[in-house]
Amino acid sequence: MSSENVKQQVQGHLRILAALLVLALVSGLTSMVSDAPLIAVVMAVAAVQGALILVFLMHAKGEGPLIQSLLAFSAFFLIILFLFTQLGLSDTIEGTESLAAPAAHSDAGASEEH
């Protein structure tokens, strides 16, 4: 392997690292802003991060057709799971949107009379 080829591969890996760091920052900032409407954005960013790692760092782009078809099936299954997650977020039981969590009793044992 020539020195130029190694330098080119290292530059490619550094670009992937920079993209992953930017995507991690986007995911972190998005999750801090709000919870429900931005879950789709966080899941999409995670899918892109996984695809970058799989294709470039795990060298899946050079695999044979059997491996690539299994990866395509996995991506299809991931999309189905993401759709189920979005459907679950939008389909709530009527009347439960405003229910608050019950308050915990911190002095439950102290107020008990014997």
C-alpha cells in the first residue's frame, strides 16, 4: 500500500469522524430542545450515523450481494420500527394527554402511627 493511498484513507476516515461528531452534536442539541416532535429528527440522525459507520468504517460497501441484501432488509426493518414509533407517539389514549405522574410520598414511613 502506497503512502499516498494511506494518506487518502486517513483523510476519508477523518471526514467521516467529523460528520459523526456534527451529527452527534445535532442529535444532542435536538434532544435538549423538545421531546415529542423532534424524536423523528433524532431517530433519522441516528440512522444516518449508523449508515456512515456501517458503510465506511466497517467497509460494507465492498461486500457481496448477499450481505448487501441483508443490510437492505435491515434498513427496511429499521424504517418500519421508526414508523411504529411515530404511530405510537401520535396515537394516545383519549383523556391521558394531561395526566400528571402521581406525587411520591417522601415521608410515608414517618407519618405512620403504631
